[in-house]
Amino acid sequence: MSNEMPKEATLTKSKEDLANDEHLEKIQLQNKISREVLESRSNEKKLDDIEATLHNAKILNKLSKNLVNIFFSKFAFTCRIVGYALLNVCLYYYLAESASFYISLIDKIGLFVIVCILGKFLKDNLTCFIEMFKK
């Protein structure tokens, strides 16, 4: 609620003012104007919230697309396969028996990173999507 008085507002000073029909009509008009102002401000706030949600959804969508392209493009996928194969060969060549431990550790760390990053963006996108339908 706002403490602002509408323009041309009059204060009631006595019982006689309240009994006066003309004065009551002024008060009713002032109340109607105040309600309309509050409603318009509420609608403006809702529109701003909707625009902000749409903007956030666009940003998340763009980031998600770029992230998926980075992880799953043909070039990146090929580089990861070649790099992983070279890493396996080097680890088995230098570490022999303990190489499987390090390879499984690298696999788990890589999977953890992929799941965390992609899961975070998926969660954010779903949250934005749900918020858009709530409004």
C-alpha cells in the first residue's frame, strides 16, 4: 500500500462531511482511482517479471546450446576419443599394472563434470520453463 494521497484528495474533517453525498462520491472516486493505480502498478510489475523470465530463458537456452556443441560436436568428440586413446596407451606404457586405476579415476571425473554441467543447465532450463507456465 502506498501512503501517497491522490491528486485532488480531500480529508474528512467532520461527521457532516461523511453524511454529505457529494463528499461521499468524491471519496468513492478517490478510492476507485487509487485501486486503478495499484492495479496498473501490479500489472507493470508482472510484465517486468515476465520479461525478465523470458530474458533469462533465452540466455540459458543459448548457453545450453553452446555447451552441448562443445561437448558433443564431431570435432570435440573426435578429439576426446583420440586423446582418451593416447592417454590409455601412455598410462599403460608407463604405469603398467596401476594404469587401470588411473584410467577409471579419469573416467569417473570426466563423467562427473559432464553430468554436473549439463544437469545444472537442464535444471535451470526446466525451472525457467515451469516459471513461464505459472505466470
